[in-house]
Amino acid sequence: MASFVHEGDLPDGVFAGATAIAIDSETMGLRLGRDPLCVVQLSAGDGDAHVVRLDRSTYHAPNLKKLLADPAVLKLFHFGRFDIAMFLLHLGVMTAPVYCTKIASKLARTYTDRHGLKDVTRELMGVELSKAQQSSDWGADSLSPEQVAYAASDVLHLHGLRERLNAMLVREGRMALAQAAFDYLPHRAALDLAGWEDVDIFAHA
């Protein structure tokens, strides 16, 4: 298992042939429009992670953008709504197709209200994730070894989580419902950017 740090973009061909890529991002905060996108981390599920420190002056990352928009590659997230909106805002690409382990967990694990990545990974994978670097300075000129390790940990288990959550969704007869939610997710992110972030457009009121 190894973690690779790249400046500005993914190298050519790093995920050639992959059909599903786990993705997460790090930002300077959690407010759309205020907080910049700083880092994107990815894994093909092979135990390796690729951590891209973006050039925030240009956000010129053609290989990363091509991967995000590739219809032949499934992008795996945990709470993808935020990452997808950030990619649309800063990178100018709509990420699709997507799978969100948080949505899958909420539909499959109805016996609990603990759907954070740390909780889901602990239960389903038997792995304890550290969140010590979650609130660190991701806009710094370089990433610390601790930041790289944290970023990598957020994507290394998403393939395994998807497999286990899919089995639960099928068992509970909710796979089709989950897929419909995944298909809608990029549109939900676009609504967030358009000003409906805190509005339930399906509510009666």
C-alpha cells in the first residue's frame, strides 16, 4: 500500500482501465462559494492512493477533470453531494456516474443513525479511521505526511464499503431506490450551487 502526491493534476494514464474510482476532497471549509477546493484524493481500490494538491490559481487539471466526467468510470464517494458541488464550482465539470456510501448506508443501515465514514468503516470493514487531520490547513504550500495519510484513508475503503452496502441493499430490496438516489445526486449538487442548498424542493411548504 502506498500514497502518491501529485502537484496540480493526475499523471497521464494513472487510472487507465479502472472502472470504479474512490474519490474525496479537502477544502478550507464546508461553505460553498466561500471555501476553496484544495486537495482531491483518489484510489482504484488496489490499496494505493493518489493525492492531488490543486493549483488554486488556475484549477487546471485536465486529467482529473476528464476522469470525473468519464461516463465509463463509476465515482465512489462518502457524502458525494459536497464533493460533486465543489468539483462543479471550481473545476467546471459535472461528476457522473456516482455512488455515495453515505446514501447507501442511510438506506441499508436503518438500525442506526451513525452514517459517518468513521462509523460505517468501523462496523462494515473492521477498520478504525483517524480524523485527527480533518480540520488542518489544506491550503498550505505543501502537505504534511499526516495530511497525506489522512487523505488516503478516506478513499482506501470505499470499494469495500460499496460491496458490503450493496449486499445489504439487495437484501432489503432497496437497490433500485439507492440507484435512483445516486443518479439524482449530481443534480442535487447543482441545485446547491444555484441557491437551493437549504431548501427541500419536494416539501409541501
